[in-house]
Amino acid sequence: MTGSPLPRPRPLSPHLQIWRPTLTMTMSIVHRITGTGLYLGSLLIAWWLIAASSGPNAYATVEAFYGSIIGKLVLFGYTWALIHHMLGGIRHLFWDLGYGFGKLEREWLARATVFGSITLTILLWAVGMLVVAPR
């Protein structure tokens, strides 16, 4: 029997072997991860509120954890996730309004989200540390 072999079926939808990772694609993934992190981080707020209503011993335990190095790192990460997710939401709002679909605009918005979230997190923590710092 002569002839060519049967053609391979093409994928029905794009997948990772076709698409090259871009900043916008990465930002979409990070936006989903930070959204999940915010759900988990809500437990931190709930723990703090429950401890505050449970009495001084429970509150002291939570404050001791939040005041530790690990606690501060967790809170710093939560703050970054919150700000990053908010800025990503603003980026999506621009898209919903019909703006920012050009290649350069998409890249600029993605970079602004990264830079803005890091800058605002550091600024917020710096101001917070100055206000809370013992005198």
C-alpha cells in the first residue's frame, strides 16, 4: 500500500506547546494565584478578629505571631497580594471599558501592575513601620 501516512490530528485549542509565555499571560496566572491567596489570607483577619473578641490572652497570642519575623513576612505577602490583585482588577476594568488592547498598552499595563504593587506595598509598610515604631 503506497501513499502518505494519516495526518496527525491538530489540537482543538491552543496549549502551552504553541504559545510562548508573555508578561500578560504570566500576570493572568499571578492574578489567579493572588486571588486564591486572598481567600486564605482572610483567615488571618478572621483569626485576629476572633482573638480580639475572645480576650487579652488570645489577642496576645495573635499579636505575638504577627509580630514575629514569620508573621511579618506572611502579612507582607498578604499585603502585596491584596495590592497586586487590586491593580490587576483595575487593569481588567480598563479592558472591560475597551481600552488597553494594543500590544504596547498591554505590556505597559502589566509592567505598571508589577511595579505598582511592589512600590505600593513597600511604601505602605514603610509608613506603617514609622507610625508604629516606638519613640
